[in-house]
Amino acid sequence: MSSDHQRIHPAPDMEAPPPASAPLMPPNTLKSDSNGRDHYPPPPTRAAYPIPPPPYKRRKRSCCCRALCCILCTLLILIVAIGATIGILFLAFRPKIPNYSIDHLLVTQFSPNSNNSISATFAVNITADNPNKRIGIYYLGGSSLSAWYRDTRLCQGSLPRFYQGHRNTTVIDVSLTGTVNDASGFSTTLQQQQRETGNIPLVLRARVPVRIRLGKLKLMKMRFRVTCELSIDNLASNSEIRIGSSSCKFRLRRIF
């Protein structure tokens, strides 16, 4: 009988849904027993690598400084070259300042007019001496020669155009004409000057454009400025004028 008993096991229901399983937990997670919340571990930190410096950028300022240095160097070279050239020319030609003197002055007219003015006409005799051995002077047009008493211009004229060779002395005759307006105060001052000192100071001012010749080379245009101070005894018309003292100063200026 015992062998006839069989155990019968229930067959699984193939159509029944599968039993619920515990929710899957992501790896590396912990479940808290206190509140049941899931805690995730902090993410792994990345290793700190040194950041390379940004590429060097040339500043505009350095370029400007370089350009300025080039300009200054060029100017310095030019100055040195010009200085060396001038030094060589000076040693080769040994330039000397020309000399000028007022030898004679004739007052052909110095008379008052009806309109309270004075007409003046002078004849001036000038000696120009070029002491240079290898330098010539071209006296160009556009010159002026004027006679002054203090701040009053009495008359004016111009020098002739000519070439003065080396080691040459040239006598120049220049005629000056002019008019002094509102001459009442001027005449009073002039008479008082002559009465107190016995002489009359005059100033002759010459502005002469010239060109210098060094051998066969002509230099750029320049301007001679000559100022002659002289003392005369009177300004009477057609009378002998005695020059008591005379001195001339010379200046050279470039014309651009």
C-alpha cells in the first residue's frame, strides 16, 4: 500500500505573471537603515594637471619702440655724416668771415616838406673784402640796405648783383632814398641829439641773399646780415659828412 501512494506536486501555472523581484540597485550604492534613502558616493575627482600659459602676444608698444629706435639711429647717422662732411670742408677750405666797412657817406638831400615830412637821399660807399683763398661769393638780387636813426628808418636801397672772387676787395656805391612821415618830433629829437653830443648815431642794415662757391661747388642759398653802426657830425644836405666811428657786425643765416 505504501508503494501505491504517489506524491502529487502542483504544476506551475505557465500563464501566471512572474513573481515580483526586489528592485535592482545600482552598483556602489548603499541603503540606509535609518530612513531608507539611497546615498550615492561622490564622483571621483579628476587629477589636477597644470594649465599651460597662453601664447605670448607681441605688443604694439614694442613695435613702436623698435621703429622709434630705427628712426633715432638713422638721424644720428645723418647728423654724424653731415658733421663729418662739414669738418672735412672746413679743413679743406678754411673759411673766413668777409669784412665790410662804410668808407664814405654823402647826404644829397635831407630837407623838410610842406606836409610835415622829410625827404632823405644818401649815397653810401661800402667796401666788401673776401679774405678766403678758395671761396667765392655770389651776391644775388633781392637785397636791401637801409639807414636808421634809432627806430626811424630814413631811407633804403639795394645792392647790385655781382660775383666776388677769392681774395678780392670790391667797392660798392649804393643810393638810398626815403621819406620820414610826421617828422616834427623827429626833427626836434635829432637837433637835441646833435646839440648835446655833437654827433648823430646812424645804423646801416644790410640783408643780402648770397650763394657760396667752394671750388666748383655751389652751396645752397644763404643770407648775409650786416649791421654797421656809425657816428656822423651832421645831416645837412650837400655838405661834407665826417664819419667819426664805424663798426660792422656780420651774421650768416640759411634761407629755406
